[in-house]
Amino acid sequence: MSTTTSASGASQPQATRALGAIVVCGCLISLIGFGVRSSYGLFNAPLSEANGWGRDVFALALAFQNILWGLGQPFAGALADRYGPARVLAGGGLLYGLGVALTAYSDAPVLLHLTAGVLVGLGLAGASFTIVIAGFGRHLPPERRSWAAGIATAAGSLGQFLFAPMGQAFIAAYGWQTALVLLGAFFLLVPFLAIPLRGGGGHAAGGGAHADLSMRQALGQAFGHRSYQLLVAGFFVCGFHLAFITVHLPPYLTDVGISPTLAAWALAVIGLANVVGSYSSGILGGRMSKRTMLCFIYFARAVAIALFILLPVTPASVLAFAAAMGLLWLSTVPPTSGLVALMFGTRHLGMLFGMVFLSHQVGAFLGVWLGGILYEAVGNYDLVWWMSVALGIFSAIVHWPIAEREAPHRLSPAAA
Amino acid sequence: MDRPAPAVPRPAGHGMALALGAGVLAVWLGAMAFVLREAALPPETDGTVLVVFPPGTPDGRAFAAVVEAGGRPLRQTDVGFAWVARSDEPGFVGRLEAAGALGAFGELPIGPQLGGCMAVNADTGGPQTYRLQP
């Protein structure tokens, strides 16, 4: 049984302090990373107007940012597995901050695509909560990991809630260019916050029967394991739901006659309930079956969406739906990352969870895209809402057969 | 083993989470107070402004403060303690502050931005919790 006593033989209070520093610093990185990104939309109008661009220029930069985050996540995870999470977080944070600050001086579309798109996208991959959670997997005892993943996810959720008003206040006080530089400056903190997460690269990561596999072997082992395949397929749905609702819920509410003020409150309720849901999910993930939790979360999403579109849309139903979706929003993250660690240990957790996250990003892309093109094709969101219900049920079903135990060791390290 | 052994986080874990959340909120409130102070209009400003009074200020008191500062209350905003007021006499903002206002602003957009892991809503014409502008 693991305790909070570190491997180095530190005393209990010392080990507890070390654990506290790891969790607090990881959470602050998650908060900054998620928060600054969520305020990016505020700069669309001033940047486009200042440079005489259409909104498509900024939109393409965000598209680059998102796709590079998704594609970069397994590589950043692999680097964290190899060299330790602290270096990747520090490097990613600096890249992210540089991208945000230089966005202020991007006066040509290609420069904007390089700064807000490439630099921020790659920086996100390095300084995201995915790496933080992988770092927790290395540094914390098993019984604390789910709780820590929950608090890191909740911190990210809180970040997006706090940074948007701050970005707006920065713009009001100093103008949009200085606001971007100030937001970028927050990332100067990341290398310092990453210090408690240093170490834990390579074989120091430990991690059970799969610890001796090379990255390539670990990847082959994972994709040859049915439960991992099911997890990857299920997390695709999470991305689809979140991205579709984030982008298309406000216009949907406007279409059905809900006031912009109430629509904004609905987003706020989702954000706040998400903090509660993420943290609760982390706690529950340490007490009950993660597979069962994920089945419940996806099925509950399907039920919530179905009720929302079947019942008359009223202010009460909007807020109830927002609260339900908020509780279920990022609550998938702690049990999903926990299952990856359970199946394959922590040695390749960054890369393997990064791969699961890539599936999430593909789902997110489709959620935004299909929401747009189907709305244009049929004039409403009904089809995509029902698609979301079906996907929720699909995801609940595919999580059910997942074997919640260590994956069988199919490859021997000597076969490398 | 089909499921992990039950492990109950110790209360200290929840305490740490609460302390972290409270600490972050305290820093955020301090930073927001400072930045909003920076965003406030200078005392010599006149024209149409958004006046912010201390939360809980009675409507009658806020109305009287605007009149006392030589201005005309144009309308109350969604937030009871913020009013749109106008005066063409220089020094209007300074007089408002002397009459009890926290500050006056040209515009104060406040609203949530929701982000999934991938999507960021870049629609700046989207909903705002409070659209506070003169």
C-alpha cells in the first residue's frame, strides 16, 4: 500500500508538503493554460479590425491551434515520459506565452497563423493539463491520483471562468495589444511552477509490467488492447459534445428565443458546475469503478440532451440543462486518464493519454464542423442534437466492456 | 481484480482544494480590482459614462449622487449599482467619485467564455452576462 512517504525516505510531513506543492503547482499550470486560451476569442474583433482582416483569418489561426494541440499532445506526452513532465511543461509554457504575446504584433495573416496558431497550439500540447495529470501519475501515490486529476481538471475549469473577465478588463484598461502581452506574461510563471514536478522521466517513472517497453512497443501494446481501443472511441464522443455545445449552444438559444443575457448565464452555469463536476469526478474515481462512472456520465449526457430538446425550452430548462452538462463536462477526464494508468502504468502515461486526447480532438473538430454544415443544410440544429444523443448512448455502451485492470503483457522488452 | 480498492481521500485533500480555490479567488479579486481601477476614466472626463457605485447602494442614493455631481441619470443597467449618466461639464467623473461612486468607465463588458478542450467561442457578438456600456 502506498503512503505519502516518498521513495527517498522523506518524513511524513515533508512528503505531505511535497505532495501539496506538486498538486498546487500542477493545478496553477492547468488554470493558466486553460484560462488564457478561453479568453482568446475576445481578441477576434479588435485584431481583425486593426488589421483589416475578415474573421476567417483569426478563425484559421484558431483551427491551426486546435489541430496542432491535438496532434502535438501524444508527442508532448512522449517527451514528458522520456524527459520528465517538468521540462515539457516549462518549454510548452514558454512557447505558449511567446505565442500569445507575439499575437499582439502579428500584422500579417501568416504571422498570426504562426503565433496564435503554431506557437500557441504546440505550447498548449506541452503545458496542458494532460501533461500535468501525467506528472501527477509519476509523483503521487496511486490512491491520490484520481483526486489530483480531479482537482487539476477543476482548476482548468476555474481558469476559463476567471481569465475571461480578466482579459476583458485588461483590454478595457490597457488596450488589446498590451492585454495579449500581459496574458502571455502569465506563462513566465510556468517554468517555476513546474519545479515540484521535476524528475520522473524515463524508467524513473516506474509503472508496472509495461515499464520496460519502448515507446513504440507501448503504443503497439495499447492499440492491440481492446479496452484501450474502446476508451479511445468513447473519448471521441466527449470532444464532440463539448465542442458542439461550446460553439453552437449560444446561437441555438438565440434561435429559440432565449435572451442573450440568459444564454450568457447558461454558459456561466456550465463553467461553474464544471468545477464541481470535475472535482467530484476525481474523488469518485478513487472510490468506485472508473468504467461504471464513464458509462453513467455519457448516458446521463444523452438523457440530458434528449430531455432538453424534447421539452419546451424555457429559462428554467436552459439553466437546468446547463447545470447538468456542466457537472458532466470535464468529469470524464479523471476516470479516463485513470483507466489509461491502470491499464498500462505510468511509464508511458503521457503518450498513451495523449493518444486518447487526440481522439477527443478529432471528435471536437467534427462537433464544431458538423454543427455548422448541418445547420446550413437543414436550417436548425435538431439533427446534430439527436446525433449527440446517439453518440452519448454509443459511448456509454463502448465503455461497458472495458476491462478495468492492467492490460495483458503481449510484448516482451527483448523483442524490441 | 476488476475494480480498484476503495481509497478515501483524507479530509486534508478537500482542505487543500478549498484553500487553493480560495487563494486563487482572492488573488483574482485583487487583480481585478487593480485592473478595473486602471480602466476607470480620469476625473476630468465628461460626456456619457458608466458609473459604478458600491454594490448594495440604494437606487435613490445612486440617482441623487449623479444629480449631485451635475449629471443626468440616463438609465440603470442590468446591474443595479451601475448607471449610465451624462454631463457636459468637465470634471464630471471626479465629481461622481466625490459623491460616492467607485469609478466611471467608458465600457465594461463582462461575460463568460466557455471552452471545451478544443473549441473556443470566437464569436465576440455572443452573449454577455452584463452588457455595460453607455
